[in-house]
Amino acid sequence: MKRLLTPAGIAASLGAALLLFLVLAGPAIWGEAAAERSVADRWATAGGEHLFGTDDLGRDIFARVMTAARLSLLLTAGATAIGMVGGVVVGLTAAVLPRYPRRFLVWIMDMLLAFPWLLLVLFFTVIWGATATGAMLAIGLSGIPNLTRLVYNLASSVSDQDYVRAARVAGAGPLRVLFRHILPNIANPLLVQASASASVTLLAFAGLSFLGLGVQAPEYDWGRLLDEGIKHLYTNPMAAIGPGLVIVFAGLVFTMVAEALTPGQGLRGAAAAGRAAVLPRAGARPAPVGPAAGDRTALAEVTDLTVAFPDGAGGLVERVRGVSLSVRPGEIVGIVGESGSGKSLTAMALAGLLEAPAVVNARIRRFDDIDLAAPPTRAQKKRLGTELGFVFQDPLTSLNPALTIGRQLTEVSRTHLGMGRARARDRAVAGLDAVGIAEPHRRLGDYPHQFSGGMRQRAMIGMALTGRPRLIVADEPTTALDVTVQKQVLAVLRRAQRATDAAIVLISHDIALVSGFCDRVVVMKDGEVVEALDAQRIREEATHPYTRGLIACLPDMRSDRTRPLPVIDDLPPGGPAVADGARGGDPAAGTRTPAPREESSL
């Protein structure tokens, strides 16, 4: 709305209002004068009585130009709508198709884009004939390939966002994801493109009619009037200049509308986060501590999990190798490790969220009695949507910026629990109230950008509580939050766990935070589990150099501030985990007592 108050926005609004006025009132005001013939006044030059002169039958050219605005602009709107609808449908379809059908469809569109646009228009004009309707279909269909590429690129970037993954966790189907979560977030650039396309479409219509391939007599549009007037350019220049000026004016209006709709900060694409390739390591893999593989008492488990991605040369790069992890009902398991260690990939595989191009293999991968390696049934999707909650790392990208908090928190209740709007809203209010957000009734109408970082993270937890969660996966929920807000978020998670008896998988870089909050700690490095320990005895039982190094690198109130902090070297297993120059002795010497559980861990 603010962009409409700028000079460009005001000019675009006034121009669009004038064109709309011509469409609605033009024929009523100037229709009679445009049809009135006067042989005595044929080809009169421009003057006070006839602003643009008269044609070969003595009809007022200015009145005909004003009257032709309706047909010219309606044909432009129709062709633009055909191109936009076709581009959106084909582009969104390509975004959700499997790999090879998607490539084939995109290849077809790219091949059509290789042809000059005007040649496509002339080709389709020949098929449907030289009529107004044929010209509209020809121009509209010729614009589909270009719009398809734009929609496909935008949809592909948005589909990788966390809030789309969250919708899939909630059990939203492909169509719901497309039209509720993806399309609203690409609508703004599509509106800009529609306005820009309308300008090009208007000129194309004028060109076809000028060549005799568009509107046919007795109908007329601006292109036909330009064709008639240019034959008398030297005797009455305004007969050609008048229609040309109106065409240019309408094109400028469409361009200004596109400029007014464009955000001042530019179109934002999704940020792409790259991960470094994981190289195989020599050495035996330590057996993880915890419930045994295949333990049917576990709520969720993976056994011998591997996750790989294409390397672009026909091979695969393994990011997770041979990980076995299980979580029992009500248990809090922490996964800690450096960036790129495979923590999030393991948790997402445990939740069944990894999709192509990820290649996931495991001997066992299940949630309760649901085999996540097989396509879930409708009933299983409903259970996963209500019993599995996922709290993503960045709440700003985890919440859909185009939807209010209330619409997002009611999705699970309405989709899977069959609640009406009022009951779902009451449940969303209870969810926000449970995570400590003041005035939950009022805040349901806010958008994510109106929440602070800590409030967005708590809203994500509240969203996970709107179902009947039995497992909550929290992927670094305290990242980029100050220690006070971290404490609040962890306290909310703790209260949620106690109220629902849900199991929690907490992912973090902070081993002190994890050991103070969780029952069991799993340490990962280079895509492997190097050690799994009881959280309360992590200092006494930690034996792996990497785990001991992590503990040694955490300063406390007793640390000697005159000495540099220890640094963990990237060395193979069995080597020293902490640089000797920084450590000044045995790795265990720098080990401190883990912080007390929960509040004091921060």
C-alpha cells in the first residue's frame, strides 16, 4: 500500500483509473460520434471540431479511438490472463512432478522459448485464423513458456523453505502446499510480470491488427485505426499519431503499474545453503549407547541410516553413514556436533522429511508402527501430521510470511482433527497461551514479521502442540537467540514435554545446553555417531577425543582468562581432539563439569 503513495504509484493509479474509465464509459460517451458518417467531412484534418480528424467515411477518429479502448484493452487482458494462468498451471505442475517428467516438461518449455516470440504468435494465428479471438489465443499461448519458466523457478526456490517442510509434516497434500503455501509467496512477482506482459501484449495486438491478422472489420481496435491512419500520414498526421499516442500511453501505464508493484528492496529469492562434502574416514565406528536396534519399545528409530546426495557427476556423496538412533516415549535425546556433521539430516530422516534428490537407506526407519521407508497411507499421513511435530532452526523461514499466525496454527486441527473454524481457532489460542505469548486472541491475526525472534520460535512450538504430539524434533531452536530467550524457549519445550509426555529430539551445537536439558546425548562428527552417553554422566563417561574436546572448549567461571581457549583440530579418530598449544596438557585437564540441568545450563 505504501508503494501506491509514491509518485510512480500515484501516476500508475491515475493512469489505470483512466483506462478503466475508457473501458466502462468509452462506448457510451463516444459510440454515437464514432459511428456517425459524414461524406462531406471525409478526411478532414485535425482541428477544434475533430481532434484527430475524420476517416474516409467522415467518422470522428478521436471518438473511434476512445471507443476502441474497450476492445483493445479487453483483448489485452484476455491474452494476458491466458498466458498467466497457463504459466502458473504448467510451472507449478513442473515444480511438483517427479524428476524425469519434470525435466521433460521444462525441456519442452525451454525449446519453445528458443523460438522468437513473434514467430510463435504468427504460427498460432495461422491455426486459429485472422480474427480477434484467434489473435487473443495466439498471443496468450505464446506467452506461456516464458511465464512457465518464471513460475517454476520461483516455486522451486520457495518449496525448499522450512515452512513448506512444516506443512508437509502437518500432512498437507501437494495441492494444498502449492496453493496455500507456495503460490501466495510468489504472487507479488507474478503480479509484476502480469503488468509487464500486458504492455507487450497490447503492442502485439496492435501489430497484428496493423498487419491485418487481428481484429477484422466491422470491428476495430487501436491497431486497425493505426493502419487506416498511416495511409494518410502526409495529409492528416494525427490520424496515425492519435492512435499511436493512446497505445503508447496504455503501455506506459502498464509499465508504471509493474514498477509500483515491485518491492523497493527487490524480489527476494530463497537463500541456498551449501554443505561441504563428507569424505569417508578410516577406523571402526563406535557402537552407540542407548536402546538396541530393533527395540520395539522405541517410539522412533533408524538403524544403519545412510543419506547421500548426487555429486553432479553421476555419483553420490554420503553425508550420513551408518547412523543408528532410537527414541523412547517421553525421552529427551540431544544430538550435538559441528556444522555439517549430519545432525539435521539424521533428525529429518527420523521424521520422514527427506525427499529427492536425497537418497535415504536404512535397515529400519520407523515412527511407532509406521514404516517411513514405504509410502504412507492416508491414515498414516493423518497420524504423522498430528503425532509428529518439527520445530525448525530459523523461525523466520519456518513460518509462511504470506499467512497469518492464526491460519498456520489452525492448519493441523482443521486438516487432520476435523475441527471447525471456531474450535481450531480456540485450539490455536490455547497453543499460543501454552508457550507464553501474551494476548493470544489478538496475536493470531498478526503475520510472522510482527513477532520477535523468540516469539516466532515459541509460535513454532505452539504449532507443534496443536496436534497430539508424541515426538517433537527441535532443530537448533535456540540459534541466534540471546541467553534469556534461549532459557524461555527451553522452558516452553520442557513444559510441553511434561504436559504431553512427548519425546523430544533436540539438535544443537552447544554440548552444555544439550547435556543440561536432555536425558541422553548423541555426539556426531562427519556424518557418524562417535559417542552416545547418559547426559548426567557425560563428563565421567566421555571417552572419544572429539567429545572430550567439545567439553574442554567450554569456558566457565573458573577458567583461566590469561590462557587462550582450546581449539579442536580436524584430525582422524584416535588423534588429539584439542590443539596442544591451546590446551597446554591433557585433554581431560580442560574438561569442566557440565552445567546443571535445564535452567542453569544456559
